[in-house]
Amino acid sequence: MARKYFGTDGIRGLANGEKLTPELALKVGMAAGAKFVRGDHRNRVVIGKDTRRSGYMIESALTAGFTAVGMDVYLLGPMPTPAVAMLTRSLRADLGVMISASHNPFDDNGIKLFRPDGYKLSDEVEGEIERLIDSDMSARLAHGREIGRAHRDEEARTRYIEYAKRTLPRHIDLAGLRVVLDCANGAAYKVAPVALWELGAEVFTIGDKPDGFNINDKVGSTAPEAVVAKVREVRADIGIALDGDADRVIIVDEKGEVIDGDQFMAVIAQSWMEREMLVGGGIVATIMSNLGLERYLGSLGLTLERTQVGDRYVLEAMRAKGFNVGGEQSGHIILSDFTTTGDGLVAALQLMAVLKQQGRPVSEICARFEKVPQLLRSVKFKSGKPLENTHVIQAIADGQAQLGNGGRLVVRASGTEPVIRVMGEADDASLVSIVVAQIEAAIRDVA
């Protein structure tokens, strides 16, 4: 079903652009608030945000919308997306909201909504909210004493820090570890350094001075060069790079080499299997995860359940099929024993627990399998639907035929930006390069 406002991860777009305006944020607050007002108690919503300048504008508009339909608003300030999900549950809120465009540039922003149990909304519920946005809401407005009020929650940060720390096994601390932490000038810049320091680590923090415009700017999980350089400079044991809203993480080993989400998930899967914590007999990942991960898990007697791209789809499969570990190659790691969404800090703590238990360097711990040659390209387009063009369709079919049964080809439109992702994978790296280049060229011809 085509949707007008919501994409694969909430509402996202250029702040004050065609899609994401204060007017829309006001209507989202009214519509989502009306949908989740329930019972005769004082209904409440928690709102967190990352560090984008436009977050103030959207936060104020959402607050007006929620209070207009009788919801009390608890403003959390800069806070990771997983913290908002956790606090929605912890504070018994009726709804949670995160204002963020994740890894996008500063001039974008977005609105993510969470149910009372901390899970993201279903497509059906988002569809209902869309219909309310475009309807006459005057009959839903609160009056007099029923109008909501807004509060600043000064304790929320401490709640999340303590929660994250408790996910580390009790007999383990981080004493003796030299850790470089890149907060991407984003939502975790206050909570993540404190959590690691209180657990005993020696912390070297970068990307911790947001100015409203520098979120994800040459720092964070999408620009690992910064954390790589710092790890080498201070001779750290591990580097941790979060993204703008801290729901994903990239690890850097002591040599300055980047470890992606696939190797990360392999470590957690084997560790949890050995500790008899792994549920479901395997893990969930997306169609983008490397074939090497699938082969490695198979050698352990574990399965890999694949989904379409998007952490929400990973989580849906985890819940439906009884898995407790899942994630994406890009660094969204979901550990459902602890969280209802990806949590970069909590995932990093689980890896550091293995590091402390085994007493070996990250470069050894995170070298679980040999990657099958994989190439990913992003092709920008201005308008239209390039994947429906017959020229592109034929190029994709020809490419899959060239790779044969031993290779994989995934071509898809991004759910968050106007690009086509082209991924090829096979044991023959030169063949993969040729196939991906052919499809890229076909898309550019029509885009």
C-alpha cells in the first residue's frame, strides 16, 4: 500500500522542505496522540531527539499537537533512539517519539513513533495515522483541564545509562580497556561516554561536540575514517562508531581495521550459543548480509533467516519466528533480550564482554569468517521508477544469469533517499565487479 507520509523508517525528509514541515509535525502529534489516547488516566508521550538544529522546531510542533489532544509530553532532550524505546516502556508512556534522520546529513530530519511496548508501529497503524492527519481533527481536540502539559525529564539520561550498563554480565567490567568512542556529534554524545567510563573503560571520545549542523559530518558509523585514525593515534584496544541516533554501530579493531555488522553478529551468535542464551537456533539478517556469514553459521549448526532490508523487518522476523539476535551488515544489531530496536551502545557492550572474557584482541575475535567478494553501489536518480524500466529489468536478469547459482544479486530502491542500491556477491570478485557495473550503467541510462 502506497503511503503519503511514512517511509520504511517513519517520516523523513528535508526539514522545512516539501515533506517535513512544522505544520506536518503538528498534525502528526494530533493524529498519533488521538490514536493512542486510551483509558481515563493522564495519557503521556515521551519525545527524544538527536542534535540537529531543526529538532527544536519539530519538537515544539509535535508538543503542540500532542497537548492539543490531551496528552502530557515528557521531553527527553538529546537521546538515542533505543533509549526512547526503552523509556517509553519504563515510564509507562502511551507513545514514544524520536526526532531524527539517523545517518542522514544535518538538514534532513525525521519522526519515528513507538508503541507503548517500545516497538515501532506497524504499517497498518501508520496508515491509520496518515488518514487522521488528512482528516478534520477539530472533534478530537481537548478543552479546559483536559489539555495536556509538557515536562522536561531531567532523569531520563541516568535511567538509560543504568539500563545499558546492566546489560553487561555482572562479573565483567571494562577496566583496562582503551576505547575510542565516536558519537557522530549525535544523540548519544552525553550518555555513551558516561556509560563506558562508569564501567571502567579509559574512554577517548570524538564526535561529542554537536553544534546543530555537524551531526554525521565526517564522523560516526558512516564515516569510520575518524575513529580509525583515533584508534591508531592512541593505540586503543577497540573503536566504537555510532550513527546520528545511536541505533547502529561499527567496530574498529586495534589495528584500525573496520569490522562490519556481519562479523559482529557472528561473534554474538557464537558467544550466546556457547552461553546457552541464543534462541531460535540461529539469527536473522537481511538480504544484504554476506554469504560468508551464512556459511559460517552453518558450520556451527546455526541458521540464517533473511529478510528485506530494514531493521523493522529483521525485528518482525525475530518476533514471528522466535529469534533473539538479528541485525544488518550496516551495524543495526538487535538483541531482543535487552532492546526492542537496534542499540549501538548495548551491542558494543556485548562485544566488549567477549573481549574481556577471552582476553584476545578484537582483530582475532572478529575474524570469524572469510567474506565472499561483495560489491555495493548506490545510484542516484532524480525522478520516476528506474527499476520498472525494461532496459534495467533486462540488465538485472542478465547479471543474475552471469553470477549463476553460486552468486547473489540484490537491486532495490532505498526507503530513505532517492537512490538505487546494487549489490553483487560471488566467489569471483572480477565477475561481481563486471555485473554490478553493467547494472549501474543501465540505471544511469534511464535515471
